[in-house]
Amino acid sequence: MLAPMLRRRSLSLMTFNLLAPCYFRHGGRLESDDSTAFLSRAQAAIHAIKREQCDVVCLQEFWFDRAYQRAFRQAFQGTHYVHTAKRPGDKQDGLAVFVDKRKLELHYVESVDLVEDAGDRVALLLHVATKWNRASASLPQRSFLLVNSHLTFPHTQMYASLRLNQIDRVLAAVRKYVARQELYDVPVLLCGDFNDYDDPVYRLVTKHGFASMFAHLHGREARITHCNHNNREVGVDFIFGARLESPSTVIQDDARLQLQPVDCHLVPRRLPDVARLKRPQFGHDWSHVQPPVLLTDEEELVDYWRMVSDHRPLVTRFQVLDEATGGDAKTVQSIENAGELTAEMKASLETTTPLDIATDGLTP
């Protein structure tokens, strides 16, 4: 009798900057002053998120208003673990992570404050494990680490060092947790709004072992994921992965979770990554707005999305590999020397492309 085929498992991750209502100014008004407007837009964002059916959702600019938070919690708390982290001080926004409790379990959540010499930002570090193989695999064999972050916007060259400090704090938190729990070979997923492309932070992240999932699958980065406050169209939203498919080099005979990226796309999927975005607007009568599934014209989709956010969600889907489906062995890329690389990048800032040029538009 033939042995039954192993069921192919998958894992999906979304990163999405919501555009917090407290920062959304249009026509001389703040959206946060109009509860009908911001709650209607929140529902549109929730519907867009739910349509993708992702196992993990990482949100930036999650507004810490009671009614706004309640809308998201009511939509996801029944099926997902919900964790949030507010930015320090008097900032009204922060981060949120939703993890599907039907498929995954949480073992650790840490709010990483990026303060002092790292600005007023925050990151969320989570230790996540698969549920379906609890009976046959140990916790390290089922684990991966997840980081949600939102870095400072590079207004001028002086912000370059600050941004490097922020990512260094994030990576240091990952290294410390890995060492403390002896999870030296588990996959690490790093995602969020990095507020720039091809700058020292991007080069630092990729230099010490992370790969951009969009670039890995498409051969280049997404051209436009955001229309910023300067009305510039840029690609700033990323999902990075490290240690995804390599066999263990620490515990030679111990299998562990392997993630093979098989798809990475922007939402709405029918809108290409080169589509020119428009600055967002609010004040629409949502009862007369056609749902995006009914829209086929690119211009119509752009006009719809400007009512939802100034960012497009980025989604990556992974195939979960085991020994039967795994590919050839690959070299494990290290993330242990991030501190040294940060110092190296800071020392070379004067020879890098100025950040105000890097954010001036599409990078060829």
C-alpha cells in the first residue's frame, strides 16, 4: 500500500501601512476629527486585509483611538492573536500584529522601543510556532521569528545615522532572543515600512543575511508601494527573510521549519507595481463606492485605493518544506555580525547616495 502523500502546508504574511487618521490631512481637515470618515476607511482596510486571508498581518500607523482599535479587534480577535505597540511619548500611532490562532501559536512578544539615539519609533518581535505538527516536532523545529517595524522617514541626510541606529536596535533584539532561547537556525521574517529604498539601512539588512522576498521572486524590487507626503511615488514596504531554506548547521541531525517563498505581490493584485498612485482623500460616501473586485480598469483601481491608504499592502506566501519536499542544501546566512556591519555602514555614509536623492522618485 502506498504511503499517503504529505499535505503541503503554506504560510502567508502581509505588511501594510494603514495611514493613521491622526496624520491624514485633506482639504485642510484631519480625518481623525471625522469618526464617520475614519471608521469607514478602517472597514475598507479590514476588508482588503481579510480578502488576502493571510496567516500573519503586520500593520504600521495603527491608530490608538478606542473606536478605531475596536473596529480591528472585532474583525480579527475571534480568529487571530492581536498584539499592539504604541510609539513612545505623545505619538498616537504604533504597530499591530495579527497571528492566526487556528494555525499558529505565540510563545513570546517583545515591544522594542527605538528611543534615545534611535528616535521615537517602536518594533514588535514575536516568536511564532506552527500548530499542526505539535505532536511530531519540538518547539524549535516548529518556530520562526517575526519582526514588524516602521523606520523614521529620511527627511534629510542627518537622519541616516538615526535610521541605522533603529535597525541596529531591532536586529540586536533578535540576536539576544535567539541566543537566550538557542534558536540559532530558525527562520527570521523582518517586515514593515522602511521609508526608503537602496539606502544604508536596506544595504545593511541585505548585507548580513536577509533577502527581500519581492526581489527574490521578481528579480527587482517593487517600483511603487507608497505615494508619500511629498507626492513622490516610492517603493518602501518590504518583507525580508533570513535562514529560510537552509538545513541546520547548529544541530546537525535536527530538522527545522523551512520556508520557501513562492509568491510575493502587492494589493490590489490586479494593479501592477509600476502603477502611478495618487495622494489619498477622505470624505467619500462609501455606500456608493464600488468594491474593488468589480473594478477592472487600472485607473479605477488607483482611484479606489487612494480612499484606503497611501501605501499598498505587500503579501508573501511561503511553502512550508519538510525533508520530503525540501531542496538542495544551501549556506545559512548569519545575522550575528549586525553590530559590526552597522558601524561599517555609518563610517561609509559620506560615500553613499544622499537620502534626499534616494527618495526623490523611482529608482531605476
